Amino acid sequence: MRFQSPLLRATLLRRYKRFLADIRLGDGTEAVAHVANPGAMTGLAEPGTAILVERNDDPRRKLRYAWRLAETASGAFVCVDTGAANRVLRAALHARALPAFAAYDEVRPEQRIGAASRADFILRGPGLPEAVIEVKSVTLSRAPGLAEFPDTVTARGARHLRDLAACAREGRRAVLFYLAQRSDAARLATAADIDPAYAMALAEAREAGVEVMAHRAAIGPEGITIGQALPLGSGPRGENALSEGTSEGNQRGMT
């Protein structure tokens, strides 16, 4: 997934109302940027953070800039656009770039499952069980190299897990796909101390047969692609909602 226009360096002045940020561009101009992230953005939204924004000259848009990346003190990039995770995975699925899904020849986004939910993707292929995929963008990191989900309590996330578990029980292939949108992520874990109910729902989903996969995004100023698979480990406080060792995606040969 390539950005539509070259990213511009800026400095974050403040984030407010969840979807707005005051920024200062390199030439000193101050502007308001859109923030495509409803989450807590822990550790990413401090005033003075180095960021990269995308300019949009569409007259139908109210804001000229969109905040895409944050840059950490160590030089790592973090994509703050939660919707990018779906776009990146969609491109990879269409390109058949992930061995675990390469045999599927039909990719259908935003498909209804159950009475009141939608799956991010449903995949179909000849002689294959229908695959239902839920994608989660991961940006939280409280320990070096560790990406964690969620960064705040998410009742919606727990509901998605219950939906996936129901799909698995029906005989469909149900997959929870974490994309760590941090170039410094080396492993991934559930932040059970932040949302114990989500951690419990995840454990129950895995017991029902839901596959859990994790990959790091390869992030740069030009765009984002799927990077290497990540092992699933315990959190910084010793939580172990995700099993130690390699992810189920790794076991299926994902690269």
C-alpha cells in the first residue's frame, strides 16, 4: 500500500477530540490534521512528537492534512492510521503474498456474519473451507520490541472474538490477524492488564478453534506492506494470554 502523495515531516502540537491534531509543518506553518485513530494512542500523541503527514488537495475534504506516521526517539515508524491495516492486508491477499491464504482466489471485504456483525474479509477458494478474517491494528508498546493489543478496553474487540469463535464452531476457518504497525516490533502479546475481558474472550476463541496470526508491518515514508511474522509472547507484566513461541500463522509457513 503506497501513500497517495509524499509524506511531509511535522511536529505534533496536540491531539484532541480523538480525530483532530494541531501540527507544525517544517516551514513553521501550523495546521489541523485528521487523525484516523479512535484509540488511546498511548505513547504516540505527546506534544513534540515527530510525525509525518499526507497532504490532500481534494476540495471536498475539510482538512488538508492527515496524520499517517509517528516517529519514535529511536527512529522507528509507527502507523497511526488504524484503517491502514485492512488496506495493507487486502493488498497482500489479492497479491497472494501470504502462503497461509495463497490458495484462496476470492477476497470479499466487509461481509456480514451473524445477525449484527461484519467480517473484515471472507476468503473463498476451490475445495477450501471459507475463511473469515478479523484484522487488528496494533500500535501500543510498553517494553522494547513488544507490541500489545489492545491499548484500551474494547468491548467491540471482544464481540469480534465471539463472532470468530461462532464461525469456527460452524466449521469455517476463523482467523484473527494482528498487524503490528510498528517497525520496531519483534513480538506481540495481549495487554491483559488493560482489558482482562478481551484476554478472556481471546482464550475462549482459541479454544473454539480460532487461528491467531501476527505480522509486523514494513513501514516507510513511501508506503506500508506486510512484513515478517511475529512470535506471540507474554506481556511486560507477565501476562500470557497469547501462547509463548511462534504464532499459528508462523506454523502455517507465513513469511
